[in-house]
Amino acid sequence: MTTLVASITVSHYLAVGAVLFVTGVMCMATKRNALGVLMGIELVLNGANVNFVALGSPFLRSTTLGIDGSLIALFVIVLAAAEAAVALAIALNFYNNHITIDVDRAEDLKG
Amino acid sequence: MDTTFLPGILGIAVLVPLGSFAAIFTLGRWWKPVTGGYVATGAIALSGVLSLCALAIWLGHHPVGAGAHHAQGTVDRVPLSLVAWRADTDGAPHAEESGAQGVVPSAYAGDYYQLGEFGQLRLSIGYYIDALTVVMFCVVTFIAFCIHVYALGYMHEELHTVTDHEVTLADGTPLTRPGRFGCFFQYMSLFCFSMLGLVLSGNIAMVFVFWELVGICSYFLIGFYIERRSACLAANKAFIVNRVGDFGMLIGMMALWSGLGTFAFGDVDRDGNGTIEPAERGIFSLVRPAERDHALTTPDGLVWAAAQEELVRWRQAHPEATGADAQRYARAQLPGWRDGGTDGTGQRYGYGWLTLAGIGIFCGCVGKSAQFPLHVWLPDAMEGPTPVSALVHSATMVAAGVYLVGRFYAVFTAEALLVIAVTGAVTLFLAATIAITATDIKRVLAYSTVSQLGYMMLALGVGGWLAGMLHLVTHACFKSLLFLCSGSVIHAVHSNDLRVMGGLWRKMPITAITMLIGCVAIAGLGIPLVIGLSGYYSKDLILEQALSFAQENGGRWAGLFFLVAAGGAAITAFYMFRLWFLAFAGQPRDAHRHGHAHESPRVMYVPLVLLALCAVGAAWELPGSDLSVAGLLEQARPTGTAATLTGVWVPLAWPSEHVAHAASSHGTIVVPAVLVAFATAVAGLALAVAMYVTGWLQPAEVSRQFAPVYRLFWNKWWFDELYAWGFVRPVGVLARLCAACDTGWIDRCLDALARGTCRVAVFWEQLADRRLIDGPVDRAAGWTYALGLSLRRLQTGNVRQYILFLVVGVVVVFLISSLFL
Amino acid sequence: MTLLGTIDWYAWFFGLFALLASVFAAAVLLTNNIVRMAFYLTLSLGATAGLFFLAGAEFVGAMQLMIYVGGTLVLLVFGVMLTAQATFIVMRPRSGEWVAALLAGSLLLGLLIATAWGVRPWREPRPTGALALAEGQSATAVGAALTGVRVDRLGDPAAPEGPSRTYSRSGYLFPFLIVSVHLLVVLVGAAYLARPRVEQPVRAEGRSP
């Protein structure tokens, strides 16, 4: 019980963010499906977002980033959406050309 | 018998092979071919018997004392002989001992016959006999005898008409020629005569004559299959490369003669009055005079020559002085000039000349002993018949260079010794690496020879006179054994290529076992600190001396010699056992050749067994006595070289060889050196086993993995290409140019002159435009392209790999920054 | 009731959401089925939104749910549907890559967690008692900041006088505009990229039937 009662600090948030980040990186490093890689990127961005929010939270520390943290997190979300849209368009195009979504098959430029 | 018989006995031993040569040369055409072989073999056997007699006489007067070479003293026990010989009217020399009565001289020097005297220049046929001479006589005659016997079997094809399939005539048929059995043995006899004469020589002029005789004999023998183009080229190469070294030797000889005024090695009492006048002193006693405790002394003549400027300055300062005054002044100043003033800090006049003389003499030895950078001729010399390879590469020709360095050891300054050591170390490493990748069985052995000669030079260069000389003797035994074994293998499978051999030990057990003994001996394997084959002792001595040198000087660079020697030991063990495993172990790689393989006839394998016995025990003490080759050689140590030598220009000290063997340094030098030698040899053996027996490591994969290194070794460090590009081709171009000029002059015609100009223009276009301008540009482009190709491999196009690189990069950057910030 | 009162509900919910987010992220990593991946990703992102609420960033949490879970993931699911070839197509990487990724990932995780606990102010809890709900960041403050007014900095005595003070009070109007234009461009670009091409003579064989 003591662990649950103990109060939460920024470090706890950062640890969760680190887990999400590393999971995302490994996702990118092990998926052959382009959409899987994309999801890994989303996880990485989320990990970063957790950090921003935690560092801007007034509940966790006296001196914080304030609403700057929230705003940067917002921008990240928006940019992630934009990136997802473009990446998806590229993936669709790739799929139309190669009948597969396997990133290993994208080797037309390889000499 | 008395020692007075020594010059006579050894002189006859030298002349017998010459007689055999003359007999075959003049009468050979009426004999059956095989008779020539028997005559030559008989002659060398007679020489061997005479050498053994000389050894017995020598031992009778110079017993090898108890633990002679472990003597604690740092100075020589026996002063150099003040013994002189002179040619009497009846030609029989006799000894006259002067100096301390009852002291047995360690060397006998004298003249058989005086050719002429031109002012100061005295040319004579002399001898210089010490323990080294006697040992070399026994080694050379014994090994040459074994090789002669072996050749009687090996060269049997030459008894009849020979069809040489390697030479194709214009009409496409192979060449057919009469056999040259007698001719072969005629050259062998001349070769033995030259080598024995070289060993006996009493002055440098004579050494030079026999030196060139050895060279010309090797030319004949390497080019024995004269119809083959490769043999022709190899013979030319050997001869020309040796000339390059001999040029340096001539310079050294001239420097020595101008400084000393004599060619003779030892003191010769020519007028027979029992005392040695200054004009009768030899090189050794002039360079290391007894008055100065046999320390290395720049001879007066060299000091005079170098200090002329001082004299001129003095004459300018004292215009009124007469010539006699100047003489007096110079004589008074001479010691100061020699030693750099009273405190030794000033300029040492003449020291540079002495160093130059030493390096010049060494240049000749570089050529003869195939040291870097003149090592290229020796592997090509494998074109000769295998007995020739065995003779040239073990006891005679290449040994001559090391022998001369050992003979002249007293003359070398510290700086010259450093040059020798560096040359030896480079050669040793270079040749050993090339031997790893060679696939021709004789070439592996040839590079092994070069490498072992590098060992000897390294040993001599770091102050190990005994180590170098002992390795010369033991190496002669096991290397001739290895060559004869390889000849036996080639005789059986009719190929030099290791890649078509394999599994031969069932077919030819005697060759396999004797060759294994040779491999173990050359690898220096043995039970550490207890017993081993001959190579174990000599290699240990070398490593001990190198370690002693490193400890004496402490610096990082001095230790490099020891590291190279130890690394070379590992590589040696690796390539020798690689050779053995490839040839004899495993499965046959060529069933056809394997099926026809057979053990050699008795006339060939008996010499193998004899030599194998020598390879095992050459460095052992005779049971029940203190007699050993090492002890015998120790008697011949050049006077004064047992003391520690210090460099003038280089801040290094050459420790006495006794330092390494003193009881106090047993734990600090002997034990580490022996253990390192053993560990490296075992490591090399283990690697060879892993690669060629058990197959844990695939040689092909390893060579792919280290492809650039492999290519470097396979192409012999591109030395041949380098020389062809740097020397041969320019000389060829120059020669062609000269030829063009010549025809132009002979024609004496404007037309021809115009044509010559044309040719010059073409030549310049070739040289300047194509080679100097286009060449670098093309090469730079090629390099850029190759660089791009190699960098391309980094871009795999694999996304996941990139991400991993990224992650690892982040972690590494973080770690580095946390370590250093 | 007393038992419930002793529990630190904040920590409890934090643990719950953190666990959900981490476990589903791991599930995304471990599954090979792309549809399940998308589903687990939704859950993981939703749990993260919960973490945002807990941290007092209600507006960000809401946007996370709306844009991310509602928008981006729908895009992804569309992508899955448009590129699905067979029901359960399996594309596995080589085992060596798994080993390498595990090694690198564990290194990175260790590094990040060591950093998270390495900074003293981060691991010290806020002094208790002084916290009021009103201190949370309301949507008003965020929206005002996006239009260029920093409501939270109005009475900031630490900010210096003069133009720099004005600057420190300025909000995120300019980045907001840039992001808006960026989003527009990106969407147009995406539509252009993803448009079906009518004729394709060279790679005709590469198109889906």
C-alpha cells in the first residue's frame, strides 16, 4: 500500500514517458509494416508529450513551465496529426506502386 | 696434431671441390654422366672429413671450458691472438706465438701467398681461422654432402634426354634437350668451393672475390633450367639485386682501407721476427686495440681524413709553422679529435666514416642475405632445382651475409648495429606475413628463410652475436631439411602447389616425419626451460638478447624489437604448421596426384634422416661433456664485443650478451623470454590446428573478412611491382632511349636523328602525358570511385538499421558527454 | 470509509493510467497483427490522456482524445484498411534485429530512467496543502495564449520593464498561425499524394487490381 500512497513526482511521469518513448523506438526498429512504424512514431511523440505536460503541471512542482508545457504539447499533437496524414499518403502511394506495405521492399533507389 | 696443420688442412678442404669442378669441366664430356655426380659427392665428402679433422685438432687445443658461454666476466677471457703466420720459402707456414706464453690464441691469421704489393696496398691470399671458421666448415660441408647425395637421386631425370614440358618451342612441341647431370654437379662443386673459400678468407679483398664467386654460382644454378623464361629472369634478378648490395660493400671496403691501410682481418707477422709492427696489424686489432681495452676505436687514418679542416685552420692561425710543427700538432691533437675532446662532448672526427664503413659492409650482406629492401630475389630463386634451393637458402649463399656481419662484428659502431637491427626486424616481420598466404610449398619456405635471416640480423643488431651465429647454424640444419623434404614432396606429386596436396603422410611417412621435425625445430617448440629441438635454443637466445636490450634502454622503441621477434615466432609457427597440415594432413585434395604419390628412393630419404637428427640435436651439448656448438662459437666471439656498447648519436646502450645469461637476470630475462617464446609458438600452432585440422575457423572466410590485408600479403606487399615501377621500368626506358641514340649515331644521318627525336617525343608523351599527368588523375578518379563504392555499403536502405544506429548513437553521445563533462 | 480515506487516490489513478499506457504500448510492440496494433495504440493514447488530466492539463487531455484518438487514429485505421492484402498477413523481422532492438532499447530505457531520477527538483514532491483546483490550467488561459495574451503572466513582477516585458507577455499567436498554415499545406499535400493516378504505363503491373 505504501507505494500507492506515496505522492507522485515529476520523475514518475518522466518514467512513464520514457517507457512510451522506448517502446515507440523499438516499434520502429522491429516492424516491417510501414503503418507499424508510423504507430511507433506516434508512441514516441506521446512519450515526449507526457514529459512536456508533466514539466508544465502545477500539481507536481512549485516552479513549472506553466501553460507553456501544455501549449507545446498541443503543437506536438497537431504536428503529429499532420505527419500522420502525410506519412499515410506516402504509405498509400507506396502500396499502390508495390502492392505491399513492407518497408524492406522499398529499395528501388538502392544501387 | 698441432694447430700448425690447420691452415693446410682447411686449405685442402677448400681446394678439393675446386678440383672436382675442374675435373668435371675438362674431362666430364668423356665420362658417363653419373660419374660426375660421384666425383663431386666424393670431393665434398673429402672436404667434410678434412673439416672434421680440423675440428678435432681445434678441440684438442681449445677445449670448450665448463660453462664457457655462461662465463661471468664481461671482458674476453682470451685476448686476440698475437700469433702470426708467415709464408716460408718452402711454403709451409708455422706458428709463432708472442705475448703471454701458454695462452692459447683464439684465432690464427696468415698469408698463403702474397699476390702483390702496390705502395700501401697489399694483396694476398690469406686465411683467418677461429672457432667460427671451423664450425662453418663442418656445417657447410656436412649439409652440402647431404644435398649432394640427395641430388644424386633427385636429378636422375637429367641422366637421359630431358623433355621439358614447361618450355614450348615455336612449333608447339615441348623442348627436348640432352641431360645436364654432370653440369649440375660441376656448378655445385664450384659453389661449395666458393663458400668454403669465403669462410676461410683472411682479408676483405679475398672475401669480396669469393663473395662474387658465390653470386655467379647462384646465377648458374638458379638459371639451371635456362630454357625456361622464368628461371632466366630469376637468375638475372638474383644477380642484379646482389650487385646493388655489393656496391655498398665496395664503398664500405674503400672507407675501411682508406682509414686502416690494410685488408687483413688479423695481425700477420709477415717478416717473421716474432713481433707485430704497426704495419702488420689487422683490421680487428686496429679497430679494437688492446691498449684501449679492446674498446671500439676510430682508426687514426679515418680521424686524419675527417679532421683535415682542423689542421687547415691551425695552419692559417700559425702561418709561420713548418710542416714538422703541423705534424707534431696533429699527433698531439689526435686522441682529442678522435674522442671529441677531453670530455667527449666535442665532434668525434672519423666516427661517421667508421659508421659508414660498417653500414657499407652491411649493405653487401643485405643483398646476399636477402634482407629488406633487397629481399625480392630470394623467393624467385626457387626456380632452380630443389637441391639448389636447399643449398642456397640454408648453409651457403644467404648464410654468407650473416656470416660476414658476424665476422665483421668488431667493426660495427652502435649506429651501424641499430641499422642492422632495424633492417632485421623489418625483414623478419615482412617476410613472415608473406609466408602466411603463399601457396607454393617452396615459396613458403623461401619467405621463411628470409624471415629467419631477419631474426639473425636482429639478434646481431641488438648485440647478440652468439645468438645470431647459433641461429645461423641451427637454421642451416633445419632449413636444408625442410627444403629437401619439400623436394621429396614435389618429386612425388609433381607440383609445387599446396592446394593440390593433402593426406600425403600415409604415402610418404619418412618425409612427413622428418618434415614435422623440421617444422617443430623452426617453430622453436620444446619444453620450456628443460629441453627442445635446435631452433628452441637459438630462438630463445635471440629473444633473451632482445629483451635484455629492451630492459637496458627502457624506452618504448627499444621494446619494439622484442615484440617483433615474439610476434614473428608466432607467425613462424603458424605458417610452418600450415604448410605441414596442408601437405600431409587431412584428405587428399587431388585424388589423381595423391594416387601416384610414393615415398622417395633411399638415396633421397637417408639425407633427410641425417639432417633431421641434426635439426633435433644441433644445439645440444655432447652427452658427458661440455662440448656444444654454442660453447665452440663463444670462443670465436670478436674481441671486445662482450662489453656493453653505447651509441654516440643514438641514446641507446647495447648490453653485453653475458648480461642476459648472468645468474642474477635469470628471473628477469631468461624465464620471461622463454615463456613468451613458448606461448607465441604454441599460439601459432593452435591457430594452424584450428584453421587447417579441426576446421573451427574457415581460412577462406578469414581471408574474406580481412580481404585488404590478405591482398597485401598475397601480393608480397607489392614490392615487385614497386621496384618494377620505380627502378626496372625507368631503367628499361633509359636503356631503350640509349639504344635509340646509338642507332642514330651509327647511321649518322639526319633522318635517323629525326627518328630519334620522334622517339624521344613519344617517350615523353608516354612518360609525361600518359603517366605523370593522366596517371595521377586516373588514379585519383579511381580512388574516388572506389571510396564511393565502399561507402555505399554503409547505406543499407534498411530503416530499422538506421533507427538502431540512431539509438546507439544517442546512448554513446550521452555516455561520452557524461564521462568527460 | 476510513480505509478509502487513507488511500492516495491521485497516486492510485496515476498508477492505473501509467500501467494501462505502458502495457498497451508494449502490446503494440509485441503483436504482429496491424489491426490489433491500431486498437492497442488507441487504448494506450487514451490512457495517456488520463495522465494529462491528472497532471492538470485538462485542455491538452481533451485535445489528445479528440485529435489523436479521434482523428489521427482514424486516419491510421483507414490506412490499414486501404493497404490490407490478406486477413492475417505476417511480416516478421529477422531474429537478429529483435536482439539488436532489445539491446538498444534496454540501454536507452536505462539511460532515460536514470535521467528522470537524476535531477533533484524532479523527484521531490510539491509541498502539500497549497494546492487548489483553481490553479489548474483552464482552457481559457490556453486559448488566450494562442491568441497572443498571456493571462497567467499579467501580474508577473519578475518580468522586466520595456519591450522585453511585452515580449515575455506575448503568447503563441505567431506559432499558432504557422501551425495552422502548415496543417493546411500538409493536408493539401497529403490529398495530392494519395490521389489515385489514372494512367501509369510504366509500372502498370505494380498496381492493385
